[in-house]
Amino acid sequence: MAKVIAEKTKEQEVIAVDTIKMVEIKHTRSMQDASGKDVEVVDWTEEKSVDNAIADCEAHKANLESQLSECEAELAEYIAIRDAE
């Protein structure tokens, strides 16, 4: 599933001097329309602060790195079995 990420702009008065930057994330997927053409469809849209988006992305990255480590260990075991004589 793909994502379209853009800065969310607010068109309202800001009372505080420091503003919280927001991002809009559109979760998309590819489909075919009635004529068979590939189209991209927005499944859902979410808004969050850019700091929360960064924290979520870093947590996701750490999870993927953990999964990669497990996969590399598993691959090493398979290769060891294949190369054993």
C-alpha cells in the first residue's frame, strides 16, 4: 500500500507563536477501473503532527530492522544446511 504525504496547511488564525506542523497522509492502493485501466484510489486519509509522524516512522523502521535481523539469521541457517556435507 502506498502513501501520499504532504504538509497540512491551516487556514485559520493562530494564537500561539509556535505552531504545530501537521502532515496529511493519504493511504492509497491500485485498482482497475471498468475499462481495465490502472487507477490509484485513496483508502483513507489521516492527519497527525509531523513530530508524531516521525516517531511512528522511526518505530516502524526499528520493527523492520528487527525483522530483517531475524530473516538474515534464518537465511544463514538455510545456507548452512545447504552447504553442509
